[in-house]
Amino acid sequence: MLQYIIGHQQKSVHASRYMGSRCHLDDSAPEDKEFADSRLYIQLLENQQAYIPCPYCHQVPLIID
């Protein structure tokens, strides 16, 4: 199962399960996107190349009625 979509232009990492229009990844060119399953690869991008997790799809909002 595909877990991550990497936006190289904005240096952002998206969780494919929760990704939506607020992530604005659709604004990027196809060649600026990469699909990955490896958490280790994502950690390397975050730690060594300053990629950041997208706040819209990595933090699932808690909804309380």
C-alpha cells in the first residue's frame, strides 16, 4: 500500500491516506512528486534534507460533538 507522496518543490511529505485539497499537492507538476512506501526514506528526507510533514494530512483532526 502506498503510504507517502513527496512534494519535492515544497519539500513536503504527505500521508496518502489523509491527503486532501488543503495539501495543495495538485498544484505541483507531476515531475515534482514522488511516491514512497519506506518510512526510513521519509525519515532521511526529513532529517537530512529538511523536508517537513504536511500539517493537513499528518495530523488527523479530532472532532467532538
